Amino acid sequence: MYTEILKYLKDNDNGQFIELNELPISSDNLLDKLQELQKAGRVKIEPTAPRVVDGQIISAHDRSAKIRAKILLSGCEYIDSLKLTQTPIMKISKDKKLKYVSDLILEVRTWTIFERSKVENFIERAKDAIRYIDGSSSLFISQIDIFNTANLINKVMVEDWDERLLTVLEKLKNKIDFEESEIENLKQDIAIYVSQTRVDELKNVQNDNFDLIKLIQLCKELNDAYRLENYYTVGIIVRTIINHVPPIFSKDNFASVVSQYKSEGNSVSFKGNMEHLENTSRKIGDSFAHSITRKKENLPNAVQVDFRQGLDVLLGEIIRILK
């Protein structure tokens, strides 16, 4: 109901007080909602508008006085924020989502006594907030809605109703915290070219014949370049790595690794991955390093330089050999 009032005022906003009597809301209920919105700083009621005293409409002039109000900037911003419910949820920051829920939890915890209008206002705002942070189809909307004052009063008030409400909000908070952490981890995984596990395994290799410090540094710089979307650098570093490692396989160049080296128990699969690195990644890296300026250019993207699988197989074999 609060949202409908704000939306009506925003849609008809002309800088003046707007008549609201035509809204399908009883006068006393409408005034009650407007007064709550005014307290929240989202609307301003026309000074001569009627008031509700002991359930009766009292006007400075007569009982037929029009109810007028106008939306304030914070009300407009609030309505605009609700439109974000149609934006992919992951675009709203985790911190912002958690702050919305934490503010709701804090508000409930500071209640001292049950007040019908206060609870009714809270439930409406809570549902709007949930639509914003968890989507309009969130199951938590219906779970919050059961705590409206009509249900609480009709079902005989229970002493722990506010604690039950807090339980729902805490579950929502935990859901956001878990899901956003999963999204963040997924983003991090996508932005990594060489897994940290491989880098750590390379660091743990102790071999008297080969110093892997340069290879490890190339892997780190490859990850940095990929994360920053520096795809020219990615292609060139991959080429540098395959040029750097042949001595570990007792070969002079990577073409010899591809054609002559046989991985124990995994020869066919290893050879296929290395052929892809040699034939495709090398050509792309060479084109990045040696192509001259042209009338029109087409910049590389993440797909074009994605040789992560083949490179991981190569690094895994190096670790196996040198252990």
C-alpha cells in the first residue's frame, strides 16, 4: 500500500500537492499511511489536510476536505530503487544487500512494545526491501507477510512473534552471505588463468637440475594479465612459457616435446593438449608480437586466448617429472 501511494504521487508529480482521494483506499487508512510516509521523510502532506483523531476524520474546514500530498526526493529515490528488482541480483553489492537486512533486524530488535501501525509499516517496507535484494519471487516475501498485524491479532498474540520474525530475517541474511560468497568465488575462479594449486605445487618442487622461479613468475604475471583483461599480454606469456620449458622434457624446443615426448600412462591425451598449445597458442602469440599496424584492428578477447586446460596439463606434467 505504501508503494502504491508513492508510485501514484511520483507518476503524477508536478511539484504541487496531489489529490489522493481517488485511490482505492479508505480515508482513515490513507491518512494513516501518509503520516507514516511523512515521518519517514518520503512525502509531505498538505497542511490543511484532514487528521485522524480517535478513528474520526477531523478537518480544518469540513469532513469533505480533499487529501493532498506530494512526494519528496527520498520518496522518488525509493521508488526508483524498486525498479532494480528487475536487474540481475548479482549487480547489487553484497555489502548493500546485507546492510538492508541488518537494518531491518536492528529495527525489530529495538522495538519495546507491539504497535499495530508500526508493525504494518515495517512489514510493507520489509517486503519491498526483499524484492530489491532477493528478487520479486523470493520466498521470504510470503514468510514476512504472515507477520502482518491482522494475522498477529486474529491468531492471539504470542510472546515470541518478534523472535520468529527475526529468525526469518536472519535466514535471509545467511542466504545472501552464502550465495554472494559463492558468486565471488566463481568470479575469482573465472578470472584465474593458472590455478593457485598449480602455482603452489611448482613452488614446492625441489630439483637440483631446474630452477622454476622464472616459470612461477610467468604464471603469476599471466594471472595478473588475465584478471586485468590484458589479452595481448596473456597470449605472449603463454607463448613464452611453452618456449621456456622444453629442457625439462630433455628437448630443444616445444615442437619436439609435442612430437617426441611420451607421458607415462597418458601419452595420447598429453600429446593432444600439447599440439593445441603448439599449433594454436603459438600462432596467436606470434600474431600479437609481430603483426604490424593495419587500417582496421580487432582486439582479442578472453575466448581467443583461453588455453588454460592445455597449460594446466603441461604444468601438471612438469610437476610430476620434477618431484
